[in-house]
Amino acid sequence: MDTKQLQLIAEQNRKRLVEVVYAAKAGHIGGDLSCLNVMTALYFHVMNGLNPKDPKAPLRDRFVLSKGHCVESLYVTLEAKGYLKPEVLDTLGQFGSILSGHPTIEVPGIEVNSGALGHGLSIGVGMAIAAKMDQQPWRTYVMMGDGEQGEGSIYEAAMAANRYHLDNLVAIIDRNHLQISGNTEDVMPIDNIHDRWTAFGWDVILMNGDSMDDIIRTFDNIDYNNGKPHLLVSDTTKGKGVSFMEGIAKWHHGVLNAEQCETAVAEIQQRIDALKS
């Protein structure tokens, strides 16, 4: 699948995301939008063995959404991939729905319950070790938030991944620079991400997570045989793709009104139409 096709899927997912968050009247839409390009690339270009008809296919690559509060981005991606029917996604926010505000294993295609920040990388390390022990080819991908980097358990997992030479593990930090309390550098500075994770023995790569071209180029050039776990620092924009949300901290968790939803959908639809032309 070429970059333009992936961009189109990402924009279609972005439109669907805005619509379902508006209908649910809840969701962490800013972080959803910032990680959506990478999420789309993972499910439609990077990960192998995915089969909506067999969600537990033994050789499938695994994905863990450690920043589980951005589950809406995962839901729309799973719908686009065929794991969720539209009528199921439309129940988001309704009583009795299988769709929660964080990932749960009741949802087809979701590997683990996640969202208690700081836990996802440890789970991913365990998965990657299991694949090594069983001599299996599948890989594990973990998406974390940048605000999440204040959790000490992440660094315990980072040390373990280095110790066991988990080159079948890829962690991604959605580096949108904003968390619920404001700018990450005002809350718990992490601008030394590259040096910090390099010191932990990781293969650290900087990536423009707002650019599908750079996302694909970065993933395609990972060396899965170098004996090191991989960290992609994905530089993104909070609220990416909706002009009045971009770079605005209040949209970490925000509810759109009808006018805002209409404006956002119209912006995205323009890009969809251009990509289809």
C-alpha cells in the first residue's frame, strides 16, 4: 500500500474519530488525533499476520496501547481493518456497550486491558520475551504517551528489554508535548528522551509522526536483527488535523459541540476529497 493510500485511510479514520467522539460526548480526542497516523501505518502497513476473521492467529504481530485513554483512535482503526462493525463502534459511550474508555479484551483485536499508565511497556516486554523463548517470528509494538514517561515502571521495562536483547520489540512515544496538566516540560521534563533511552541500550530513532512519508520510511528501515529494542520518538501535534484543536492543551479531553464537529468534519472531508482526486 503506497503512502497516498495510507494517508487516505488515516483521514477517513480521523473523520470517523471526530464523529464517534462527538456522538459519545466523551473521549481524549487531542491525543487520539496525534497518534492516529502512526496507528494507521501500524495496522495497514507495518504489522504482519493480522486477520479480523482470526483475531488470535498465532503468528500475528502484537500491539499494546499503553496510553489507553486514547482508545478511540484504536477503535476507529480496528473498524477500518475489519475487526469492528460500524454498528458496534456507534455504541461507544452507551450503556451496555463492549467499548470502554480504555482498551479491554472483550473487543476483537485488542490484546490486553491497558490504560493504567506505565504498564504497557512491561506487558510488551513480556510478549517479546515469549516470542524469543518460543522462537517465533512475530513482533510486539507498544505505543506510549509522552506524559506517561514520568512513570518509573517504564524504565524498569526499558532495562529488561535491553537485558534480553529484544530486537523484536518496538516502542513508540507519541511526543505531542502536551499532557492533561499542560506542557510536558513544565510537568516533568523529558526533552532528553534520545540520550536517556540510548543510555538504556535502546536503538532510538526520531520520527515525524505527522508525516506519513516519514512514518513509513522509519518503520521500513528498522533493523530487527541488531540485538537492541527499538524506540521511535514520534514528534506529533496534539489535535492533529483539526485546526482549532492543534497544539491546544484543553483538547487532551474535550467534547465537541455541534458546530465544532461540523467544522472539523468539513476540514477533514476536504483532505479526503483531495486524496481521492
